[in-house]
Amino acid sequence: MPQSQISHCRSVVEYDEGDALVIRNATRVDIPRIVEIRALVRENKLRDPSRVTIEDICWFIDNPGMQS
């Protein structure tokens, strides 16, 4: 299985080289991918995507609901 990654505001799901599932908290480095995926979703689309700012994403990264 190729190395893949799915990002969202709270955590990042990755497959490591041994195909093991790894879940980690998102970091600010993940923001471009979070924005990209958020723009591509077909379900739960935001009516006005501009209302979710980079500052909002940073807040959720800095205040995660789940701790690692």
C-alpha cells in the first residue's frame, strides 16, 4: 500500500511503511492539506468556506479535542 494521508482539523491518519495505521494530532504544517481537503468534500459542504479562516484552523490545532 502506498504511503497515504488524510487530514482534518483534529487529527491526521497515516499509513507507515509497514502499512500500520497511525493517528496523530494535526499540526500547523498540515494546514494546506486541511484546507485542500475541506474544499474538496462533497458532504457537509460549507455554505461559505471563507467563514472558516486559517486562524480558526490554528485554534482547533492548538486546542485539540483529543490529546496524543
